[in-house]
Amino acid sequence: MRVIEIFHSVQGEGPFTGYRTSFVRTARCNLRCAWCDTAYSFGPGTERSIPSILREVATHRTRHACLTGGEPLLQKESVELLRRLSERGMTTVVETGGSLDVAPYLDVPAVVLSVDVKCPSSKMQGKNRWANLPLLRPTDVVKFVVADRKDYRYAKEVLGREPMPSNVVFQPVYGTNGGRLADWVLHDRLDVRVMVQEHKVLFGDTAGR
């Protein structure tokens, strides 16, 4: 598996926000979002075996893992890694950009899928794989990263049109006005969670945190 970094931090997004988490950041991405904050993951990374990844993750002594990127679904070994983490009693969130098929991951125990729906500001909305959404389970997450009012209107339209799991997150692009997004959600009475990136509140825009 091609890996950019493995690190121990506090989960800053999704249903396990605030928990100590072991992160495995895979290399390469098939998308180029305009506001991407991890462009350093686009490179080839380093080839790592699954046993070596598991050994490093074990040093963090946590029940939670996060497979992120880049785009982890590009890595053919990712399903096996998730199975091995599950066997060790860990719950793993898989963060995906939402352009690739999530079906191979649905039967892996203790896996939560966090699937992006790309809004217009990303310049990648044409890559959304709509066939993923009906497959998601109540415990999975759909995330909209919202930069402006146009993104917000787009996200609302998708909410009204597509099947959604129980957990829908509206997340402001880092550095934009999160309170403004919260006000829009409050005004429209949307049943979504407004969440900022907690790790950036804690550590700033620092790689590996």
C-alpha cells in the first residue's frame, strides 16, 4: 500500500470527533478540489506492507483508526487493511471523496464510511458518484464541504433529491465563516450537523495533526 504518513492525533471530523485516533493517510488522489488542504498527499508516497502499518498503528494504543488520503479507495489493499484492523477490535472511519465505488467496503466489520458530496466550489461536482448514496447505512456519513451560498443551495438540493444516511454533515471550508453556515442551517431548519474541523482549531493547518 502506498502511504504518505501514519500519525496519532485527535479526530477532527465526523462521528468520532474528539477521540484519539490512529490515522493512515494513503498516497495519490483522483480529484483536485480547489480548496484541498492535503495536496501533499498527491505524490507517490512510500510502499508499506499491511503488517508494518498494523505494527505502527498498534503503538498508538487506541480503539479508533481513520483511513484517509489522498483517496484511500484507490489502494487495492485497503479492504484487507480494514479487515485486519477490525480483527484487532478497532473501528475505522474511511474518508473518501465520493467518486469511487464504496460497495467493496460495506461488508467489512467495524467500518464507517464518510463519503463526500462535492459542491461547486470544489470544481469537482461532476465527479460525484450518485450510485454510492443508496448503498450507505444509517451509521455512515455524507459530508458536504461548503464555501459559500451557492454551495449551500447545491447541498440543499441534493438533500432533497438523494437518499441519505442518518448522519449528514455540513462543514465550512477552512478559513470561511462557519457561523454564517450555521445560521443558514438554522433558518432553513435542516436536520444536518454543522461541524468545523476540530483538529485545525486545536493544531492549526499543520500536516500530520
